[in-house]
Amino acid sequence: MGRLLETSDLSKSFGGIKAVQNFLIHIDEGEVIGLIGPNGAGKTTAFNLLTGVYTPTTGKILFDGKDITGRKPYQITALGIARTFQNIRLFGELSVLENVKIAFTLHASYSFPEAILRLGRYGREEQIIDDRARELLAAFKLDSLADEQAKNLPYGQQRRLEIARALATRPKLLLLDEPAAGMNPQETKELTEMIRWIRDTYHLSILLIEHDMALVMKICERIYVLDYGKILAEGNPDEIRNNSAVIKAYLGTEG
Ligand code: ATP
């Protein structure tokens, strides 16, 4: 397994707040990795650093052999990191199909004037994009809802659509920010199965922020625990479950 992502001494401060400090992680090809920690520990800030939303105060991010520190979010997406958000971000007024097609167009080769005039490559690529978007929707059992406005979908399906849209950019690394938040037990069970299926089907690595410990322990090969912006522990689910510093951080007391 090759090394896909590696950070060194990554940190981000907001004024006096050190949201993330000495954030040192690595992810290999095909791994499903958990990023857990109490509220305010810095998990979302870490995602925002990895995806170029924030420029780090210190440190470097190596992805797929390239230094991506300081690159813009759209450049990082094009290099192969995609994400979903804690608060789902879909284009609610657009159809389910259009939400996925928008992500595909990032990789389309036709120029804007061609698109306007519907000339040249546009017609062919438009058809290919349409077909691919429908294939993705079918894989996520959303094809029958292709023409529905995204905002009309139940919560669990909106989360699925957001993941499908993230995959349209063909990522090598998928970042999921609390995918189980707001899901009912049945939806969470389906999501648990879906995450491994995504990894195997699309041959990518996954970094997952999640508060649902049962889910994290079940699907993650390794877990990083953040506390007050610092990595408190790293290990496989058994090691994390039995780590006294982790237990203390979560329960406020040892044991
Ligand atoms: P949660 O589980 O509640 O989503 P989190 O682990 O994702 O929390 P972050 O949202 O990364 O934590 O926040 C880490 C710290 O950084 C918090 O103290 C937060 O208030 C602070 N912080 C995050 N973003 C900003 C910002 N843009 N400006 C100022 N402070 C911020």
C-alpha cells in the first residue's frame, strides 16, 4: 500500500485559539481512517486544512506525492481530495441529477463558449456526463429520484446524494464529516455498509469524522483521536478503546 497523504507539524490558529496543533497523520491507499474527538477538538478545522479552505499557520501537506500546502480548494479537488460537510451542502433547488452533473463538469474539457453555443465537444461530453451521473445515482439507489429537487429528499438520501456528488470528482481520498449525524439507526446501518463498499468499488481511501463510536469502531482500520487541537492517540479500534488518555478525554475521568 502506497502512502497517499502525509502531514507534518500542521497547525492552524485563529487569533489566540490554537484550533489544530502539530497535526501529524498519514493515510495509505485503501485505508479507512477515523478522526474522532470531543466537540471543539479541531476535527473540522483539520478537514478545512486538508481541503485548502484554510491555509495552515505552520506545516505541510503531502498528497499523492505532491506538496499541496496552500493550494486552493478547487485545485485540491482536481488533484483528488473530495469531501462532504457536517451540514449537508446541496443545491436544494436543483434536481438530484443536476447536483451530480455539476461535480462532473469540473473534469469536462469543453470551454465555456462551447457550452453556451452547444457546439463541438460539448454535445458529446454533455451526454457522457449525463450517463455517468445517472450511473452514480443508480449505484447509490437514487436513480428513481433523478428529477426530484434535492431539497425534497429525506435526510438520509440527501447524505447519500452528497457522497455520490463527491465521488463524481473521482477522488483518491474522500473526507466524510459526520456522515451519520441525524440518521436513524436503519440509515446508520446502511451507511456503515456503504462506506466499505465505496472504498472497495471506487478504490479510494476514506477519512471519517464521526461521533457514532459503534460505526467508527466497526469500519475504521486506524483511528486518530484529537483533543484540544492535538493528537492524543492513534491506533486500531482495540487500542483506542482501551487507551486510558482517550477514555479520560471522553469521560472526563479515568476508568
Ligand atoms: P465539532 O465536533 O463540535 O464539530 P470540531 O472538533 O470539528 O468540533 P472545530 O470546529 O475544528 O472542532 O473547532 C476547533 C476550535 O477552533 C474551536 O475552539 C472553535 O471555536 C475554533 N474555530 C474553528 N473555526 C474557527 C474560525 N473560523 N474562527 C475562529 N475560531 C474557530
